[in-house]
Amino acid sequence: MRLTGRIQAVDTHACGEPGRVIVGGVSDVPGKTMF
């Protein structure tokens, strides 16, 4: 998948474990999701 433009993300942490959640800027990801 080729990305152009900007990606909107939120950096998070829980119990010392870092994470990054993509909240915008990309099209739908093909395939099954975890939800």
C-alpha cells in the first residue's frame, strides 16, 4: 500500500507499554479486522 499525504495518529500508553493508534489519513485496510 502506497501512502501519500499525512497520517493522523494518537500516541498512547498503558502500564508502561507505548502504542500508536492511526485515526485518519489512510483508506480502509483490506481484509478482516480484529473487531
